[in-house]
Amino acid sequence: MHSLIVALSSPLVQAASEVPKVHLSPAALLISIVLGVALLIALVTAAKVHPFVAIMIASIFTGICSGYGMMNTITAFLDGFGSTTQSVGILVGLGAMLGQVLMVTGATGVLVDTLVDHSSVKMLPWTMALIGSLVGLPLFFDVGLIIMVPVIIMVCRRSKLPIMMIAMPALAGLCAMQALVPPHPGPTAALKTFSNGSMGITMGIGVLIAIPTVIICGPLFARYATKIVDRGAPDTFDMSAIEQPPEGTKRPSFGLSLTCVIMPAVLLLITSIATMIAPKLSTSKAFVPQLIQFLGNPEIALLFSLIFSTVVLFKVTKFPWKRIQDETAKSLKPIAGIVFILGAGGGFKTLLIDTGIGDMITQFVQSSHISILLVAWAIAAFVRVATGSSTVSAITTAGILEPVAVSLGLNPVGIALLVLAIGAGSFIFSFVNDAGLWLVKEYFGFTLPEMFKTWTLMTCVLSVVAMIFVLILSVPLM
């Protein structure tokens, strides 16, 4: 019986372990990926299939159509899914938990209140841009928006300024952080696709590009948006519904709140700068270099920041320990779908590499002499417009271009600029297929035409402006 099972199973094992050579022409390879992406778009937009299932179906379809073989297709997809979720999943999970701790203990509220109270009416749009950026650094867009809505309405009512002068700068700050700065899902997933990427360098350059981008798309763009929507604060949000902290709790100081928010970025940047100054640091076995490398590991940096923030804020604020743990546990539920989408995108990426489609795109980029940054932005923008998902756009584009980056021999700085180009493209043209548009519309009571003329246009400006700064920095850095 045993010999019969071995005899029957050995052909399957051999088929799965042997990778067939792809004998398709470049045109056939291109057709297979175009059909695969078209199927992905149709499933997400027309059939309303969850992106996780849609990416999986599109991946299998693309692999089989390319002639890669059924068993090799599913094996490549599962390998990519596993390698992606083991890194990106931890980062997204820890990032969500850290953001929740900062929110429930009042750390983000302290930042907001302190900055608003020390600003004049004339400076409020600039202050709101700074607040949106600080809140958006550790928090996902939807969570950050939930925190910012009552603040925006409160400030708008107090200052008597038009809603767009207050809302648009804050929204621009949230969007820029989501598009350009890890550990947000899009840039993190794209970064983890490339083997020699550095999160510290990417975060540093991302923040550098985000600053002028937020200025242009926030306070400056708000002057135009106010001409479209010139009314004051809406009555769509019940300020009395804001949950109050438990009795007996204290608010943390501004300095402690800011420390908790920027700690992951500081730890990552310290390691990146130290490695750039002393390249031998990464291979040293001495204790101090090992400690710097350890704390600069993205997963450890976020874990350390989470533990530090939880313990210190618990001690300072007297916030119930069980309540903090319950809230951090709740933060993992909304991101489960995101992690699965990122994993499926990683599977699609691995499949594209193994089938040779990535090599074909590499040859095109090298022969056409078109900047890989422009190609990355264009592909990401296309997938974003088609699917409405910045996360799907980022992970799909990174998977397509990973072989190109390897072939061009991009260093960590080049990879960072490539990731930021993808991030910029993945946030363009927020339309009716983007959940973010509906969140903003319903919270502030805007009409769809008003949203198209303000919010949608702002995301387009943000994408283009960020890409321009990426190209400018690429001249001296690449």
C-alpha cells in the first residue's frame, strides 16, 4: 500500500518541484499580464469581489495563461503569500496597535489641542496640516480621519473659518503620510518587495517629500477649495458623541505624546544613518553595533515603541491597563483584510517574477530609456484608478517592477525613491470606487460634485507634486 501511494504521489511531487521553462513570446507574456490585471479590475470594480480573492484569482489566471503550469502557479503564489505576510503582516499589526494606544490614552488628543491652542486664526490652516501629518504618521487613514473629524469641526466653529480652510490641510497631511511613509500598508508592502530596501531611508526621504507636498496640497490648495465650498462647519457630526476618558485618568504631556508618535521613525533613522556613516557596522559582532542593528530592525522598532508607549502612558495617565489591552486587541480586527490583500499581492508578485514577465518589462525599461520612476508611477496610477485601492496598486506595481530594480542594481536610496514613486501613483484620483471618498463626503456633508472638485482634485495634485519631488531628488541621489 505504501509503495502504491509513493508511486502515485511521486509524479505530483516532481511536477511541483520542476519549474518549466516559459517558451512564450514577449507579446504572449504581455497579453497574459494585461488579461490578468483586467480580470483583477473587473472582479474588484464590477463584481465587487473582495480584493484578496480577486488578486488570488487573477494571479492563478495569469500564471496558467503564461504557460507556467498549474502546480507551479499555485506553489509560486503560496510562497509569495507566505514571505509577504511574515514581514508586512507584523509591521501593519504593530503599527495599528501603536496607533490605538496613542488614541485611547489621549496622546494624539494632546498633540492636537496643544498645537491648536498655540495658533492664531491666520496660522490655523498650517497648524491643521501639521496636525494631520503628525496624526497620520502612526495611524491609518480611516482611523486618523475619525480622530480628526471632531477636531476639524471644533476648530472650524471656533475660528469661524470656512470648512475647507481647516479640513483640506488636515486631509492632505493624512493622505501624504498614508502614501509616502512606512509603516502604512502601501509603502510598506512595496518596500518589502525589494530585497535591499531600507525602511529608515525610505521613511526619511518620504517625510522629506511629504513636507512640501502637504504645504502645496494643504494650506495652499485650501484657498482654491474654499472657492468651491465656502460654507462653515457642518451639522453632520454630534460633538456630544465623543467618548470621554474614564474618571481618574490624566492627560500625558505634549513632549511625551510627541515622543511616542515619532519613536519608530527615530529608531529607524538612527540605524540607517549609522550604517551609512559606518558601512562595516552592519557586519560587526560587537555588542553596541548589534544593539543598534537590533533596535533599527523595523519589527523591533515598532514593538519597542508599542511596549514603551503602552507602559509609560499607562503609568502617566492612570488609564486602566485592561482597557488599553482590550483596545489594542480591537485594532487588529479591521486590518485582517489588509494583511490578506498584501499577502495575495505578494503571491502575485512572486508569480510575475517566476513566469518571466518581469524580465520582459526590464528589457522594455532598459531599451526605451524611460525612467523606472516614471514607469512605476504610471503603473501604480493606472491600477489605482481602475481598482480604487491604493494598497492593491502599490503591491501590484512593486511586484511587476521587482525584477527591473534587481536588473538595474538599485541601491537602498534608489529603492526608496522607487517605493515613493509607487506610493505617489497609488494615491491619484480618489473616485467613487475609493472608500476614502465616501468617508470624507459623509463626515463633512459634501455633495459628490463638491468632492470631485476638491477631494478628488487634491489627491491628483498630491500624486503629481509628490512625483515631481521624487524626480527632483533622483537627480543627485540616483
